Amino acid sequence: MERDRLLTAPFVLVSVANFAQAVAFSLFLHFPGYLDGLGASEVQIGFIFGLASVAAIGVRPPIGRAMDLRGRRGVILLGGVLNVLVCGLYLGISEIGPALYLNRVAHGLAEAMLFTAMFTYAADCVPARRRTEGLALFGVSGMLPISLGGVLGDWILTRADYSVLFVSAAGLALFSLVLSLPLRDRPRPAPQGDEAPRGFLAALGQRDLLPLWWLGAIFATALACTFSFLKLFVESTGLGSVGGFFSAYSGAAIGMRIFLGWLPDRIGPKRVLFPSLAALAMGFVVLAFADRVQDVLLAGALCGIGHGFTFPILFGMVVTRTREADRGSAMAIYTALFDLGVVVGAPGFGFVIGSAGFPSAFVGAAVLIAGGGAIFALWDRGR
């Protein structure tokens, strides 16, 4: 049916814009190597990554409120302008100090605006009966850049230095901003009475959303282990490459979304969610005990399978359980969970790596996923 069509013009345009800004962001998978070259320890690297996420969490309530009251486009454009500026400003930073910290805070603000507003805009475009499938398909525009950012960063850094990496990120951010200019918010009737937006805190405390906030936070915290430290793992062990791991990761996730994206809507989201969490935990275990390049690739594929379904399933469940008038606030909370995961996970796993090594950190991430998933299953039982 026409009203259930996924590939509308606004959906495609926001997907391409999101793809460009996500490639720019994914180039910073190599940023730990730059910080290591400046003399930062594992804990300092975790702290620096966490700074951006703290800023992103702090700005989420006004972002959600602004989107509920005024729409998504203004947030997307403001975030795009800021993203271009901060990517360029890394060129002038050559030491661990206030300039780096301030730019990481600004980078966190830009990513918070883009991540939240673009995903909310996509949710507005997706028909309700194909919600999980549509959000999974949109998520490809964020997953494929993980591979491209890793591979492109490997290619750049074997031929040039980090300044070229930062220039490339700024160029991609500018391209995303240009693509965002034609976006227009979907017309909505003026909310009245019970249909008026209730605000960030109301969405945060909504009872049937609390289990989703819990599992989203657990999922995001575990992901911080690889996204923050895989570069150092590769350099320390000599196993594989950042590009290889994240190519297997995103390839598996994209394959699942393209060929099996319909599955959660067809058989029920939870019937797909729990096996996906198990695959993610298995990927961490394989990485913990990897001693061959093939093990690293297998770990990437398993983690990608888990991520490929877990993110859009939770996303779709949040949208389904939220009133449309509160969608901006709910999306602000959901996307903030991934910054919260970095705030908790990056320094936490950095401490574990520094004191007990990479295998302990990866096993810890697997245990976190398994335990968090079990609690979610009991908490959300019957829904």
C-alpha cells in the first residue's frame, strides 16, 4: 500500500544526510590513537571520550523540548553547523589541555543534536505497520559508516597524518549540512489539552518505558568497550585492524537489516531481541580470547548481528509506547543512553584494561549484556 511505503523522498534525503555525518563521526574511531600519541593513558582517553558524552546528555532535555514544540529541522541545521566547526578545530589542537576538552564538549553537543533530530525525523517518516523495519533500514545509514570510517581512517593514516583525517571529517560534515537544507518538518496540528507535549521528565518516568531505558543503557555501556578501545586493542595485540573489525561488524548488521529487517514486525520484537543480545555477548567473549585475525573478524560479525537488531528493536518499542506529541523528548532520552554508556563505559573499561587487560574488559562487557538482558526480561514481562 502507498501509505506503507518506506522509501519516500524525505526518508531517503535524511538517510543520506545522516550517512555523511555518521562517516565524519566514525573517523573518530581512530581518535584514541591520536590521544595515545599525545601521551594520554587509557583512563585519560576514556575521560576525554566521556566529556563529549556528558555534554550530549546535558543538552538532550532542551533538544527534546525544542523538537516537540518547534520541529526537527532547526535542530538538524544547528547541529550541522556546529559539527563542521568542531571537526575543523581539531587541526589546531596538539596537546592534552583545555582546548581539547572544550572541543570535545562542543563535538558532543553537535552529535547530540544530529543523532537525536535525524533519528526522530526518520521515525516521523516511517509508517507504523513497518516501524521496526523502517528504522532498521534507516539505521543502515549509521551502521555502514562504522565500517567506512574504520577503513577510510586506516587508509588515510597509512598515507598521511591526523590532520588529513580531521579535514576529511570536516568536509563530510559540511556535505551533510548541505544535504539537510531541503528537509522540511511534517505538518502537525497544534497540540491541545491532553495532546500537548508533557516534557522530558514525563517521558523519562513513563512506566512502560523504564525497562527500555534500562536495557538501552546496558547495551550502550557494553558497546563503549569496543568503540572506545578497539584501536588500542589492535595496536597492543597486532591482531587485525580497526577497519577489518568494523567492516565485519557493520556488514553483518547491514545484512541482517536488509534481508531480515521485516522479522521483528512479523514475529514480534522480543522474539528477535533476546537472540540478538546473546549474539552480542558471544562476540565480546570471542574477542576476549582472540589469538588470530579470523577471531577478531568473527567477533566483529557476532557483535554486528547483535547490534543490527537490538538498536532498531528498542528504538521501535520506544516509538510505539510514546505519544506522538512526546516523540522528540522520548528520542532525546533514547539517544542520550548511548552517551551515558560512553560516560560510564569508557572510563570504566579503561580502568579494567589498565589494571587487568583487554580480555577481562571484553568478558565484563559480555556479562553486562547477559545480566542486563535477564533483568529486562523479568521487568518487561507481559508487555
